[in-house]
Amino acid sequence: MSLNLQVTGLLFVLSVFIGCGGTPNGQRPTAPVQVTITYKGKPVPGATVTFVAAEDPKAATGITNDSGVASLTTYQANDGAIIGSNLVTVTKMEVDPNAEKPLKDPSQADVVGYTPLSPLKSLLPKKYSMPGTSGLQKTVVKGKNTFEFELTD
């Protein structure tokens, strides 16, 4: 076997192993992301923050604490968001006390065994609940990422 053929074979094997490295099971690389959410100048506790990468439908999510701060998770706790451009959504919902109450008698349901959920209402402007309307976008880079979003009406 010629030396060139051996070197070519070795380079091929190395490229396969290098190409397979990085993240397990085809997971995309992530970087830690901490997000602060405020609305009308005040922290928003209990909001769900979602980063959706342009190249991957796997979303990173986190729920804000009392200070309006969330650490995002994609695959494992606090691993962050997928590196690259991400569209961002922010939602905070509660049961709407003024909405029609769900059925108390399950026999009145259209489907046997179905119990309707209580209606929810958004506590933030609805535009922030969809990636296409939120107007929020960030690029996640290697290393720690810290972002702040001041939501408006």
C-alpha cells in the first residue's frame, strides 16, 4: 500500500471522528444564556422565555424568578440555547377569573372523559407570544450570554 493511500485513509478516519465529536445524539452546540425580562419598568416573575434557533426547531426555555431572571435550558438543565440566531418569545398566563367556567359535570362534555381546561389570559401583550410577531431576536455565541428585554405595549 502506498504512503499516499495510507495517509489519505488516516485523514478520512480522523475526519469522521472529528466530525462526530462535539455534542451527543446530533444535538446542536449550546451556550449558557441568562435573560432578564421587565415590563413597564418592573421585573416579570413567572414568565416563560423561549429561544428558537433559526436552523433547529429545538427550543430553549426558562421561567423567570422574582427578579425577572431566567436561565435557559435546551437539552439539559441550564445548558443554555443553541448557538446562532434565535427568535425570542415571552409569555405569562393566568386562569381568567372572568371567563366562562369549565363544565362541573363531566357528563355534559362533548367527548367522554374530556375535562375542559380553565380559560387562560395573557398578562403580557400577545405580540410577544409568537416568534413572528415578538420583534425579539438575539444571537447566542460561545461562552456566557446575558440578555435584557424591556417589553412594551
